[in-house]
Amino acid sequence: MEHEQTARILVAGTGPAGLIAALGFAAAGFPVTLVGPEATAPDGRTTALMNPALKVLERLGVLEDIKPKAAPLKVMRIVDATSRLIRSPVVTFRASEIDEDQFGLNLPNSVLNPALASKVAAHAGIEWLKSMVATWHLDAEHVRAVLSDGSSVDASLAVAADGRLSPARQAAGISTSARSYPQAAFVLNFRHSSDHAFTSTEFHTETGPFTQVPLPGNRSSLVWVVRPETATELAALDDATLSMRVEQQMQSMLGRVTIEPGRQIYPLSAVTPLRFARDRVALVGEAAHVFPPIGAQGLNLGIRDVDDLIGIACENRSDPGAAKALAAYDFKRRPDILARSSAVTLLNMSLLSDMLPAQMARVAGLGALGGFAPLRAFFMREGLRPGSGFAALAGGLRRPAR
Ligand SMILES: Cc1cc2nc3c(=O)[nH]c(=O)nc-3n(C[C@H](O)[C@H](O)[C@H](O)COP(=O)(O)OP(=O)(O)OC[C@H]3O[C@@H](n4cnc5c(N)ncnc54)[C@H](O)[C@@H]3O)c2cc1C
């Protein structure tokens, strides 16, 4: 590796996107400085990562150790549990239909995040400064981050993995369009008496989806999107009553439910920046896209941001923060980010909407998916990796969906 000619990368933020970016850039031979605190608050959520994102973790040497603590996702099911006039039939997606063993893995954040952090801490090519960026100075030649401990870091490129409020994004003068929804995600994990058979079921309701995702054993995680006041009411219930409510909502599909300790509430919002890079700052993860946790998209998209950014930086090793590299990144990420953000927003709005046309569009869409295997296969491939559904269609569906 020609280190003299390979410019320094500064990664700001130590959520999963920042840790993966630091590991990825270091693996690609860049000297990396990572700035951000070590996580201390427990996170009971789980993250469903699809096969392409898992391949990235595998390359970084993180997957092997955490795999035993994750559950494979083999079947995904959508149940229309609205009480609306027109309802869709159940739609089932099977990984085997597109010749895959699994769509991905559901990983507890309490396993994934510490595994990433310890890999970063042990990496000789990453300097981890456990501080915060206090001020950014961005100019034509380089970025300078002044940290809250008074020290400073210079680099060619700043990777903004500093979350939904992204101070780096603000410093680069990138404006955003933002909205908040009258919804919150109520999150917990639970045990059940019947086997989940590695199936995730998303029940569509009038307030948003209720999504069960398998964990190892007879356990699952739950993301239940409800009105904010309902989330507060649910969080205040005693264990037995809440277990019963979850079981009822699941139509007892997994038998008897016993909720585990640890309940979290996340208010839902969406943030879309008007551009994804500028002034030596490239946005990744939630700095680049925030939308409701529907369809397990967020970190999968964040990992694609990181992967694309590293690919472009490798073609611009001596100055990966140069304007032409950033323009290439913006151009590459724009369609994927905008498509995923608007698909999630549309689905969410069609659930909330009382308007018949929106409901009909959703039901017609789900009905078409349920009844027509090639269309289902197309969406499953597109869901895993953008472009691969089209690639399979272009190849005349060489391996037709069974
Ligand atoms: C309920 C729920 C369920 C979800 N489920 C899934 C799922 O199944 N699959 C999926 O793909 N995605 C899922 N997501 C989305 C996923 O959790 C997010 O995409 C992901 O956590 C974003 O990570 P991040 O690193 O971009 O941001 P964050 O985790 O918010 O990290 C930002 C980091 O930046 C740091 N920071 C901020 N300011 C500074 C500064 N000035 N200097 C240094 N550091 C700074 C913060 O301390 C923090 O560590 C879910 C989200 C929710 C809410």
C-alpha cells in the first residue's frame, strides 16, 4: 500500500455506521482517525441485516463471532391486520424462492455494536479518539476537526457518521427536509411457546406496522408502531397484561407470549439531506437518511453508503475528499437513498391514510405481490440489493422463481 500517497480519513461518530466505516477504510489501506464516545447505554433493539450487508461484516472479520447469537431470516410475511373495508391477502416471501438459504440475520444490537467496537479498538490502523467534535473547519484543501478536549485532527475527507442531527452536515451547510410523524416505535423482545420457524411477520395496522422478527430459540424481537400516547400507555402496563396484548396482536400465531425486561420508545421522523456530500464531508448512515423503522432498511442502506464511499475513495487515494470524488459519491448514492426513503414513507402514509385511493394502491400492490411469483422474486432480489431484481429480469429470469 502506498501510504505516503494515501490521505487520512476522519470518521465522526461511533454508532454502527461510523464503526463499520472506520474498519472498512482501514481495511482498504487508509490511515483512519475515528472520533466519538464509547457506547454506554444498553440497546435492547435488534437489527435485521440482509445478506449483502452481512458480506461486508464478514469481510471485516466481525461476522463469525456474532453469528451464533443471531437468527436467520428465512421467511417474511405481511398480514393486513387493518379493519378497513378492503384488505389484502397474506403475502409470504420465502428466501428459497430466489435460491437463497436466508434473506439475512437478525442481530441483537447488544451483540453487534460491542463486536464492532472491540474490532476497532484492536485495529492498529485506527486511531480512536473518545471525544466529540466541537467545531469543524472546512476549506478547499482539507478538513480540521477541533475536539472537545482541545486537540485537533486534519484529514482529506470527513465521513459524517454523526447521526440524525449531524453537526458535520450542518458545518458543510447541507440543508435537509425533515418531518415528524404522529407515531412512535415501541420496542421489546419476547419469548413464545411455539416455534417461529425463522419467519418474520409484519402485521399492518392503522397506526403502522407491528413487526415480529425471530431471535435464536423461541424468542423474537418486536417493533410496534403506534401513536405516541399509545406507546406511553403500553410501556406503563405490567408484564402479564403487556404479554397478553402482544399475543392478541399476533393472533396467537406464536402461542403464549412472555415479554422480557427492557422496553424502549423511539419517536418516528424522517430527514432527507438535499445532497449527500459537500466541502470534504460525506454523509453516511442516519446523517444521510432517517426514516421510520419499517422493512429493516436503515443500517442496510448505511452499510451501502460506506461501501460505495470506500470504493470511490480507493479511486481517489491521494485526495478522497476532492470535489470530484464527492460529486461521484453524491451521484452514486442519490437514487438508492431516495428510492428507499420514499418507499418506506409511502407505505407508512398509505397505512395511516383514511383515503380509499391510498388503501387501494397498497392492497392492489400487496395483492399483485402475493399472487404473482416472478413479481415477488423481483421485489425480494431488489430488497436484498438494488439493481439485482432488474439484473435477474434482464437475464430472462434464468432461474425462475419456484
Ligand atoms: C426501532 C428501530 C429498529 C430498527 N431496525 C433496523 C433493522 O432491523 N435493520 C436496519 O438495517 N436498520 C434498522 N434500524 C435503523 C438503524 O438502527 C439505524 O440506521 C442505525 O442505528 C444508524 O446508525 P448510525 O451509526 O448512522 O447513527 P447513530 O447510531 O445515531 O450514531 C451516531 C453517533 O454519532 C455520535 N456523534 C454525534 N455527534 C458527534 C460529534 N459532534 N462528534 C463525534 N461523534 C458524534 C453519537 O455519539 C453516536 O455515537 C432501526 C431503527 C430503529 C429506531
